[in-house]
Amino acid sequence: MKWYRGSAVLIALLICSMGMYSFRKIEAQSCYMPAFRLSLDSTFSPQLQQELTKYIESQKNLCPQQIKELFPAVAAVTMEQLPPNIKRVHIDSQTPLCKINLETVLDKNGHILIPAYFRSDILNDLPSIATKRPDHNIFMPISSELIQFLISLPPEMLQQFSIMWLDKTKIYFIDKATQNWGFILQYQQQPSDYITDLCHRLLREQITENLKTNNTYTIIDLRFKGQAIICKKRGNLLNES
């Protein structure tokens, strides 16, 4: 009987010590691995959201600057400490401005990003810019002049016109609504309501049955000060030499 009681006491002590060990282990984990309440910008693609979540949950200490360096589509990271050991983390996305050659996304701050960072419906709604690359080399970097030109454009120009950048001396703006007329500017010029109003007046003065026939565009060249040269262009404008 005494042997039985001794065994019972020993078992109780073992259970108690195991419980204390488990409690200390959980307590130690909670000290070093804080829980996160994560809020991600809905602009991010599902794939990028998963990568961000996995990365953040693996970190003991979060550094906002490091997150932005590792994930270029991140614009801002805000954190708030909540009791007892919870961090509320909110991550904002860069604002996409347009697509360039369907290969890259340009954001409003001039960053070049990959399309996979954003949801497909966001990408589908972005204006698309076409450029001509030397020798059709898609690995050539996008020129700084093109980036600066696009981020300085009035937003309505990106919505109203399809833009084709042959080089900084020849930039086409083709009207999206009719797809039969446009104008040419160079890098130093800025499109404006005055320019579009001028183009409409010149088009009305033209005596022609159709502005566009057989893939022909009516183009108004405004690159030369004080002049507006009206001509016809046929086919793909990017094929120009």
C-alpha cells in the first residue's frame, strides 16, 4: 500500500513538472515570436500577399525599410504595438500608373515594377504605353526621359490617348475613342487641353470623307514651334525607322 502511494506521488510530481516545462516553453515562445494582425493592400496580387504574409510571420523583429527593399511594390509599412504581445501591421501598395509594352508597370513615383505584383483586374484597367526598343531588345532599360514624361502627364491624357514613344523626339498620341487621328510631340513639350482643342479645330477644317481608311491615321505634327503639319500615316507607327 505504501508502495502504491509512493508511486502515485511520483507520477503526480512528473506530471506537474511536465506541465511547468510546457508552460515555460509557451511563455518563452510568446516572448520571442510576437503574433501579427496583418492588413495588406488589396491591390497586391494573391501571390505577393502570400509571400508578404509568410515573410512577416517568420520574423522576430520587423524592419519597415527592409520590407520595402525586399518587396518593391510596397509603398509604406505602419506598425502598432497591442497588448500583450501583438503587432498590428498595415502594408500599402505603390500606385500603378500604366503598363509599358505589357512587360512592366510604372507607378506614380516612377518605379519600374513587374506585373505579377498586382491583381489581374488592376492590370487590365491600366493604360498601356508602347515603346520602340533598339533592335527589339526587351532587356534594354526603359529610358529615364520616358519615365519622367509619363509621370508628369495629366491623368486624363493617359485615359484619352494611346501613347507610342518612338524616341524622345517623336511621341505619338492616338485618340482612343475614334482611333483615327492623333498628334506628335517631343520630350520637352507637354500635352494640354489647348493642344487637343487645336487638333479638333484643324480636323474640322479638313475636307475629307473619312479620317481613317485602310489603317490610315490623320496625324498632326506639333513639334515645330508655330506650325501644325497634317499628314497621313499608315499601319503600325512603331515600325517607323
